[in-house]
Amino acid sequence: MKTLCTVLLICSSIQLYATDALLSKVRDKVRTIKDFSANATITLNVEFLKAKPSQATILYKSPGRLKIKSDGFSMLPKQGAGLPFAALIESPFTSVDLPDEMIKGTNYKVKKVIPVADTGQIILATVWIDPKKEIIAKMSAVTKGGTIVMDMSYKSEFLRYALPSSIYMSFDVPSFSIPKSMTGDLLAEKKPTNAKKNTKGSAQITYTSLIVNKGISEDQFR
């Protein structure tokens, strides 16, 4: 009986995964990305740090491999770099339609997405989808380390990939989890913090010189 229930649950999950037409369209666009590289300007605003904007190189290779290279300070939640929603829509999930939302003249389809399998960090998410452009414009994700909200902007030439050119993130995570969920050197001036409180902050990642599907060697990921 337990085995039968498990099989039925998996089949049900796959059915829901396959029949969400709009999310499937976004997923199909993302699947056309084999790799991309970009220069990135990262502006971080965290209550216990004072940091200047930093420069980094972002390397992404499907499925979900990410490398951030920076000679100086480069600290940001890893969930926000690369393709932050790729793991969510590539894994089996269930989805629930929420009421549409009109934001700055655009009507967005809003969906609650619950991964069936372990996606690594995301427990559940809410996504705002532009149904005409078939892109995710916003995602609010509850992760194992806290809550992250991402607003994404797109350049017209990368809409066919559903690849954002700019990501603005706000996050609220336990202070003790910051070093584990971020990457980079601690070269900024620190301020005293209370470890019992959550840390709130924001980060802006802006990509320039985006190069898609031109090939990235394995050596570059070492």
C-alpha cells in the first residue's frame, strides 16, 4: 500500500508538472541556455557591512552549475546569481494559481510553486509571470536559510532565453547563515550585530557583456 501511494504521488506530481502550460513555456526557454558568461556589477547593502560596488565574472553551465569570480569583494546570496529560478522549474513541482496582479501596467500571472523533489535550497516559491513575454519577472522564495525576493529585468535580445540582465534581491535570513549562503571575501568594514536577530539586506546584480551558448571549458569552473 505504501509503495502504491508513493507511485500515485509521483504520477500526480508529474501530471501537474507537465500541464502548467505557462511555466512549461518559461522552462522551455531556459532549456535553450547551455551556458552563459557575463561581467557583473554587484552592489550589496547589508546592515552589518559597508561595501562598495564590486566587479565579478559570472559563469553558468546547464544544469545549474555556477561560478563567481572576483578579485575583490564579492558577497551575495548564491540563490540570486545565474538563473535563480532554473532549479525550481526543472524539478517536478506542484503549482497553484493565485489571483493575477497588475504591476506598472502589466498584468502578471501569479503562481505558488512547491517542489516535489529536493531542489537544494528552495522549499516553496511564488512567481510572477509576464504571460506575453513568457518570463518570470519576480520570485519570492522561502529557502532553508530564510526568505529571498528577486525582481528581474530583461533586455529584449535575451527574452528568448528568459535570461535576466539585472536582478534586485532583498533577503531576510538568520545572521548565522550569512557566511554559508554567500560567497566572497570579507574585506568590508563590519558593524556589531546581534546573532539572535535575522539579517536583512539587498543586492543588485547587473550583467553586462552577456555571452550565451558560446561554450565554457571545464577549466574555467576549477
